[in-house]
Amino acid sequence: MTRELIAVDWGTSSLRAARIAADGTVLEERSSQRGILSVPAGVFPAVLQETCGDWLSRDGALCLVSGMAGSKQGWREAPYCACPAGFGEVARSLAWIEPQRIAIVPGLSCEHGGVPDVMRGEEVQVFGAMDLLGEGDGLFILPGTHSKWVDVQGGRVRSFATFMTGEIFALLRQHSILSRTLPAEDDPLDEAAFLRGVWHAAHAGSLLRAAFSARTLALFDRLTPASQPSYLSGLVIGEELRARSPAPQRAVLIGSEALTTRYALALRSLGCEPRALGAQATWRGLWALARTLDLP
Amino acid sequence: MTRELIAVDWGTSSLRAARIAADGTVLEERSSQRGILSVPAGVFPAVLQETCGDWLSRDGALCLVSGMAGSKQGWREAPYCACPAGFGEVARSLAWIEPQRIAIVPGLSCEHGGVPDVMRGEEVQVFGAMDLLGEGDGLFILPGTHSKWVDVQGGRVRSFATFMTGEIFALLRQHSILSRTLPAEDDPLDEAAFLRGVWHAAHAGSLLRAAFSARTLALFDRLTPASQPSYLSGLVIGEELRARSPAPQRAVLIGSEALTTRYALALRSLGCEPRALGAQATWRGLWALARTLDLP
């Protein structure tokens, strides 16, 4: 494909877009707060036009949209593509808004013992990471509000699992009894307290149990108030790793630097040597997907 | 002891009191919303007077107060009594407000791998249950905001563990992404959905993972909105039981009927045959404690 790509990552609370040259070079980036929750039905085309109408009007530009824009509450529902799924399956399942010009990338679904799991947007990051690293096999971890652990084999997502890690951390941090003794502002990460939390989570057997230690250690003056947020972060991230123990030997982390730094610390303490990638995975994933399309 | 006992259970958000005859008969009960969080320092004696001044003025009445009234934020701090602890240890550690007349019952503490655990008030319920059942050995489970699993040997609490089950259920129910699709009101318990949650928690390995199934099952129309609160309750209670698996063969549940019913259902599905006791355990525990005191 020799056309320019307009890559759009349209999530719940924000919209990011990039103009990407045929050779993969990111030429320009933009973002706005017009996440899908702020966009009424029918207004999605106008918001896209507003954000990058000038790009869309360029000759032969192709626009691929990933993320929650493809959900029931989004622009148009793009039914989940069932795992195992690679570039080919996802390309065939694109939901075209305008033929050969604007399409929504579907999310992925998989099943474990009769219980479905889903993702929307993260699959594009995994595809991008595979392309950037030239790696078609392995474990990809995407930390976040809802962390995803993605098993890739032969360039296809074989299965994945979701952990509500970031969300439950925020609930404990802001609304639980623990929040009463926590400082309002997070200091820079206290690595020792963080790793102490990871260690305790690995041994407590459940976050329901481990979380109470943030209270009792403070009660007995064995944890300073300033260290409590880092300790709690270690407990919650450590719980995610405990659930997937033994720790993997290798993994690729994809996400913000703030998060991948914490996960890398925790994983290293368990004997895993992860690599980390940031936001570039999304643009690379959409570009790599565009290349696989049979378009003029 | 031949004196009347005024038993007071003074918690965070409420105060309950009972007048108990020397033979253990509960003669009268009262309650108010004056939990310790609503009582400024120095005003505790006045609130007690207001609630049961007429009882206190009776000849020779003894008053024992259990619960958070003995915490740093309460009437007077009664330092935790270290486990193992039975009637004797607790009786010797009473914090007397007025000699031989009004005392605060201390809570218990224990340690697991350098991490302390604490309770205030539940120890009295366990003592009451032991006395009511004539049982000095076994596992006592007190479901609640912070559930306690208490191991008793030879009439003494040997150790215990806290699970933030009720609190994390409330956080998920009210503040998480799951709350968006949950009905505002809880229908009566849907037992099948509840047990499905218990089963899934046992297999998911962590609540961080299991909780997301409440969302995906709903998304794929495999769980009706009306069944979701029961399913989520099963997930969270099931997580507490998973953390202590294999399930105990026998256990005594102490708490409100609404909660012990759910725990009994979950425990039975795992092969445990629990007995259940309600609020009478508190009065019986304070009365049994009073009998062990060397008082005129």
C-alpha cells in the first residue's frame, strides 16, 4: 500500500490520531478529550472531521480507527473477532464506514471455561509490538485500568486474560478505608515499599487478605504514610503477577512509562526480564494492519 | 459474679447495648447511631450515660464495652492483646475506665510472616460462640466489611486472618465499571447466579481476573442484569474461600443472617457443613468474659 494512513486510537475518554507515511514514518500527531463517552450517537463523523478533516481530505488517505469506537456505545459496533486471530483475521473483520477509506478495527474475544474475555484497542498494540520487535511468539502484558496478558503464537493472538488491576487500585486508593491514612498526593515511587508489597501479595494468597496489611503495617508504625501508596501499588500489581505465577521468564510490556516501569520492577524481582514499549506500538500496529490490506 | 452486666458493642457507625442478668438472660436491648466516628473526644461518657444511664445507676452494675471504642479514635485506647489469647488474657488486659465498674475490652493482634493482623469486637463474638456451643476448638468465620477467619484451640484464639471482602464488594458494586450495568436495587439472592460466582472465583485464581467476568458474561447476554449482583457477591465471597482452600470441613459462622446464609451456601457447595450464630454471640461473649472476672 502506498497511501498515507490516518491512524486513530479512539478510547473511552480520549481520542488520539496520527498521520503516517507509507513507509511507517509518523508525520504528525494530534489528540483531544473527545472520548466516546463524550460523543453522542451520530456525531462521530463530525468529531473525526473536526480532529483531522484536513488529513482526511488528502488524496487517497486511508483511515483506520481502533479502540472503544467499535463498541456498542461507540461509532459503529464492530463485532469481536474470535481468537486465535492475527492480521489476516482482523483485516477481514474490519467494519467499513466508507468503502476503502474509513474502517473500524474490531476487538478480540476468547473463551476460558465458558467465560468470555474481550479487548478493544490492545490487539492493535500487540500487533505493533510484534512488528516492531520482529517477534511473533511470546507473552505481551499491557498494564492499565484493565490489564491484558496476551499469548501470541505464530503471529496470532492465541488467547488472553483481563485483570481489573488499575481500576481496583484506584478504588482502594480513593474510596476504601485505606484511603483515610494515605497522603492525597503520590510521592515518586518508593521502590523498596513497592517491592515489599509485591512480595507480600505473592504470599498472602489473595488481595482481599493482602490489602488489609496496608492498614495494619501503618497502625503498628511499620510503614510510613509517604510509603503507603507505593506499597499498595505493589500489593495490587503483585496480585496480578501472583495470579499468573510462576512468573514468565520473558515478556513484552506495552504501555505508559510510569506503568511499565512498575511492572518491570515487579517482574524482575520474580526473575523475569521484560522488554518495554510505549505508545508507538499503536501507530505501528495500525500501519502494519494497513499494509496487509489488499487496497490500491 | 452475681452482678448485672451492661454489655456494650460500640462500633464505628453504631452503638448497641444490652442489660444482662447474672444468669445470662438478656433483659433489655437498645441501640443508637452514635458510632465512634460521630462522637468527639471527651464526649464518650456522656453518650454512654444518654444511652443507658438508667442501667448504669442500678446497684452494682458492671459495664463492659467492646469494639472500636477501644481504638485510638475511640473512648480510650485499649492496646491489642497478643494471640494466643483466651478469656484469661483478655480479662487481664481490660482497660478500666472506672475500677470494677466500667471497662473496655481490648482487641486481639497476631502476626503472620512479619505482618500484623488485628480485630476489635469480633473476639467477643468468638468467645460467645465458644460458650454457646461448648466448643473450644475449631474455625470461626465472621463475615462482614472485614471478614475474620479465627482459629481457636483449647479455648484460646491462636491466630486469625482478615479479608476485606465486604468492603471490596461494596467498592465494585458502587464505584467500579461493573456498577454501570448493575441494577440499583438488589433483588433477593439468586442462588444459582451466586454459586456460579463462587465456582468461577475458585477457578480464576484472583478476584482481579474473576471480577471482569461479571462484565463479559453480561456483554454476551449470558448473565441477566437482575442476576449480576448475586453473581458478583458469589465472586467476592468465593474469592475469600479460594484464598483459604481447601475448604474447611467444619466451621462456625457468626454474623447477620443475610451474610451467614450466603457464606453457608458457598461453604456447602465446597463440601463444608457450617453452623451459624447471630448477634447473641456478642452478648454471650461479654457475659462469659464478665463471669471470669474476679469481682465481688
